[in-house]
Amino acid sequence: MSFVTAPFPAEAPYFRREFTCDRLPDHARLQVTALGIVEPYLNGTRVGDEVLAPGWTSYRHRLQVSTHDVTHLIRSGANALGAIVGEGWAAGRLGFEGRRHHYTKRPALYMRLELTYGEQTVVIATDEQWRAGTGAVLAASLYDGETYDARREPRGWNLPGFTGTWARVEPFEWDLGTLVPTVATPIRRIEELTPVETVIKDGKTIVDFGQNISGWVRLTVTGQAGQSVTIRHAELLKDGELDVETLRTARSTDRYILRGGGREVWEPRFTFHGFRYAEIDGPFEEVEAVVVHSDMRRTGWLETSHELLNRLHANTVWSMRGNFVGLPTDCPQRDERLGWTGDLNAFAPTAAFLYDVRDVLGSWLQDLAAEQREKGYVPWVVPDVLSTPSSPTALWSDVAVSLPWVLYQEYGDTEILRRCYDSMAAFIRDVETRLDDNGLWSSGFQFGDWLDPDAPPDNAAGGKTDRHLVAAAYLAKTTREMADTARILATADAGHFASLAERTRDAFRAEYVTKNGRVAGESTTAYALAICFDLLDPGQEAHAGARLAQLVAKAGFKISTGFAGTPLVLPALTKTGHLEEAYLLLLETGCPSFLYPVTMGATTIWERWDAIRPDGTLNSTGMTSLNHYALGAVCDWLHKTVGGLAPLEPGYRRMRIAPKPGGGLTHATLTHTTVHGQVRIGWRLTRRFTLDVTIPDGTHALVELPDGTTAEITGGSHSFGCDLPGKDGPPEPYTMDTPLKTLAGDPAVWRAVTEAFAKHFPGIPLDGTAPEAATYSLNNVLGFVPGASEELANDLKTALEA
């Protein structure tokens, strides 16, 4: 038994083999995989409900094999096995470099049917007795789309008795030792969406499905043989037509040629697209979008009183769905769709809360470890199809350590750490050899705070924060995770890793932190890293938190972080007592901000904060995917702070329930299915704060109310209430003579004032932290600024009153 391939070039060859059963077996089991995308049949029936199988893994190390019980499909007498194999990831174009044939030049099939009769087993497997032909699938590119000519579908090709003249297959050399049982959750059709709007323009139909998804379009058509329907896909419309710029070179075009003679229903099976809109050129009667991704179990939900916030959370969920098509990718639409390590590393805590990702990410981590063993480094993308080696980088390569740690925190399973330990340790030991004499990771390429909104358009790594500061901070974090892992598993090198963790932490502090807690570079990301990674002592942390709050306010509560800092800026503010500033940053709607894309109609998370500019035009940098989950990492803060749930020990056997209301929110409900059962937290703010909690039997929770009251609870339902802490007496009104320092101490007022000032003098910031701010007022500012108008004065007064 072996793999087989067609003796002729074809993007999607058809395979078949007949066999005879003298009697029905007690049991029949079909194992199937392919180098390509396989659609298996037995006696004319499609086997299984998974699509895009076997998914994409590091094929030379691990090729997943699906197993199906097909006992009910076996007939007494003649039977036929069949399969269509599209080029898929194995043979088709992959990556932005435009290369093909990363694993094979031709699609290849592996099938093994076991028929059990008592103690006897009969095996029918792919061998020289199989035949290959062509059919209706003329093109099957993941990036460019599928072409299907229904007139060319050989009738009965997958049934016994087919008489077509097909060629004998050729054996295909492939290491059968790479075959492994399917680990990742199968990819399936999850749901269907109907159009929310349909417009006919220039004879073509533009369909808006109302949601950016991964998947394809299903058509119902009636027409004459040879008529064709062409479907183009895009994330965006421009002047009422498809804007395909975010696709780069991916054509994302499907074509169906009618068989004729009645009603026909068709959908592609060997490609998928990232899209919200479809342009249909040709006749059709019905259309729907089929949402396709790994069939993971949903485990996390959050609803609040703030509709834009709810949409942000929903957008994050949709972006995760669109990018978990067999493995975690960066985007589902353009000529990339790669398993970028940095995107997942930033997003992992949110992913593990929203869905049960043990199987999908467990499989992906096996690929990572396999590639790491072969290449000697953790690739930036897994599976690795880049033409150049990947140097070790913070947030990207260190996913080898941090992702297993996140999964352990979520599921409490030490076997996750045990399985990944060698990979984790190999990465840390490699970086250890690269440290300078001061213990710093101070050389080599780094992505830094990738896609900082202030980075140059042509240099996404050129943000405000020193790249090697980012590297040193993340290394201090990952060495601590490594040390804790070694301690939990009681390994022989636990002491070494503990010492290394202290060394890297001390090195960061010595190089980048002043005695009082200033962090070099004075960027939001630098402070967030230092605070969240516990790189400061308590006094330094308080000072750093105050400085972070000042920087956030100075930016007008607009976003100033990229991939490295975004997951941490709200937690850093909250940890240091600046909850109000955290909410102001969260709920800002100007560009760039968390909610700005929502106000622009986004239904998924964007790659760039300003992927679509305020004037509605696309940010034409070549990197403007509208479906990129990384910046949705903010939802981890929403779950822990707005929803109020965090584990106190891995797996949530002990947990903290501590919602922190703010931002004008009046209620929130969080639900999370842990390994022990469902946790539900609901709070409401009227005259008092009320909290209702349900936790699973066998678990414990520390409940912390906003007034500082605490309680220990066990499994069951519990209710609490308290008055919110507030200031004594009514606040003093602010005037134009109030010192700037006083105004800056009220985050909401300072935001209104700075926005009013920026409207008249963009790019000239008000500084509420300078020494003179203790005595200077807005009236002083008006006297100093040339060209200050009465309109500016009125806007400032309105801001103070608001």
C-alpha cells in the first residue's frame, strides 16, 4: 500500500477502484488522507462531513489521517471507492512569495479500507489497481478559486460498473511514517448566511452578506448547458463595486459552468475565501454564504450595556472563526493565510477563553516542535513555507513557551507542558546563548511592537518602542514561564531556568528602568510590558503606572500600541490603579482606537488600526487585511475586568470573580465553560452594584466587590451587593482658571479638553504633567498660543462643562 498519483498533470485528479464483497462485513473502516485536499466517496456517497481535509500540517513530519466508520455504506457484491484530490496546500500556490509545490508537484491520495469478518480482516488500499481520470474540477487554487464545469462530471464515476477509460495510477513515494491520526478539530461547514442586501450594477449582482467570513458561496441555478456563473469575492466595496486590494494577488474567483436540464446547486470544495461581498456574473436563483472553519466548541461569551463594545467582542469572535481554518492563521483572504506565530501568541489567552482550542493548537504545537527539531529554530510561520530561515524573535518565536503556558492556565493539564517541554526548553536555551555580557537580548532582528500606529507605513516594525527593549521584556516573561514549567514538572534543570529568569529580569531593570520607575523610551508599550511582566518593584510600579496613565491621556486616549503592547496596556493601567483611564482608552472612538473600526462598520478585527481611514479610503500599504485577530487580544481584559473572571489556579478549580465597572457601563454578563463546568457572572449597576454568580460544583472562588468587600464561595449560585465607592460631596466645578495639572488628574475632563484643543491646533499637545502645569491654566494657554480664537475658548469651556 502507498500513495498514488495521476500519471498526468491535473489540479484535481479523480481516483477510483472497484472491489467485491461476497458478504457484508461485521465492520468497515476507511482511513483517508492526501497530499492536497481530498473528498472521499464510497458507492457514490460522500464519506464524512469534514471539508478541506486533511487540513494543513507540517506534512513532511505529520500528515493527518481521517478515519470513518463506513459499515453502512458497504454493499454485498460490487463496490467502488472514489476520491477527488485538489492541489490544496501541498501542491498549490502558498505564501506571499508566490511559490508552488512546497510538498509535492502533483496531488496524491492515500486510502485504506479495512473490512472485518469476525477475526479476519480484508484490506483494500491505494495501489496499482486504482485508476485516475479527470472530471468537472478544472481549477482548485486556495488563493485563486475553483472552476467547475458540470458538463464534464463523469456520471457514475464513483459507483460500481463505471465504464470510462481511465489511466492506471502511478505509485507516489511518501514516508508512511508521517501518517498520524487526526488531532486537530475537523474543518466543517458551520452555518449559512443569507444576503442582507443585493444590488445589480452593470449586469452583475453585488451581494452583501453583512459579515466578513471565511468560506464560500453556494448557488442555486437553472439554465442552459454551457452557461457560466462567475463569483468574485472581497472584503470591501468601493463606489458600489468590489475593492479587491486587500486580496493582493489572490484572485478569489470561482466559476461554475452549468450542466443544463434542471435545477443545479453548487458550491466549491477545494478552495475557500475571506469575504463579505460577492459579485455574481451570470444567472442564479438563490445564493448563500457558507461559513467554514474548524468545528471548535464555543466556551466564552460576554454581553454588556455598551453596544459598540459588544460589536468589538463579536468582531473578535468572527476573526477567530475566520482564521482557525485547520490552524491559526493571520488572515483568510489574501495571498498569505499563514500560521504566523506572533499573531497567535498575542491572541492566545483570548482564543482559549472563547473556544476549546486544545485539539487545534495541540496539533499546531506538534508541527512547531517538529519544524523546530529539523531546522534548529522556531519558524515565524508554522508550517514553515518561507524561503529564508527565521531568526529567534520576541513574541513570535517564543510562542513555543508562552502558548503551552496559556493552555495550561486555561485547562490545568500538566500533560500540555510535558508534551511541549523539549520545544520550550530548546527555544530558551538557544536565546540564552545569544545574550550579551549584561544578560540582555540586545542583538539580532526583532519585529518589536509590530504595527504600532505611529510606525512608518513601509516599516511596520519601526514603532516608537526600542525593539530590543521589547525583546528583553518578553524574554524575562518567557524565562519565568519556563522556570515555572520546569518547577511544576520537577525537571533536573528547574534551578538553572529559575536563575536565568532572575538574570533576565535583573538585566532588563538595569538597562531600561530608572531607580524611581521611569522606563526607557517613555512609550506606552514599554511601560505596559514592564508593569504586566512584573519587572518593577512596588514603588517603581506605582510611578510607572502614573506615567503610563499620563502618556495615554496625552495621546487623547487614542491607541499608541502594536502587537506587543496592545494586549497589555489596559491590564497595566488597571493593575496600577488607573481603571478610569483604561475605560477611557477602551471606549474611545476616534482613529486609532479599539472602537474606531466598529464605528466604520467593521465586522471583524483589522490588521491595522486605520486599515480604512476616516474618509472611507483603504490604507494602501499592502498590509490591510480586514480580518486579523491579533488586535482583538483586548478581549482578554474584557473577560477578566469587565466580566470579572480570572483563574487563581490553572483550570479554574480556584478562580477570582472581581468585575470592575466603569466607563458608564450599567451591566455585563459573562459565561465561560471551564474544564470543571460553566461559570456565569452577571452584574448590574443601578443605585447599587449587584452581582449574581454561579460556579461549578467542586470549584472555589474569591469574590471581590468594587467596595473592597471579599467573600469565599464554593459551587452553586450566589448573590452579592454593595454601594460603589465615591467622593464625599459634590465635585468642585472646573473653570478656565483651574490649573492644567488639576484638569489632567480627571481623565474624562482631560480627554475632552485635549480633543477640543487638538481640533484647532492638531499636533500641538497640551501637557498636564510639566512643572508649570501646577499653576498654568487654560486662560494662560490662550494667552500664550498665537492665533487662539474665541471659538477655541468656547470649545474649551464646553469641554469643561461636559
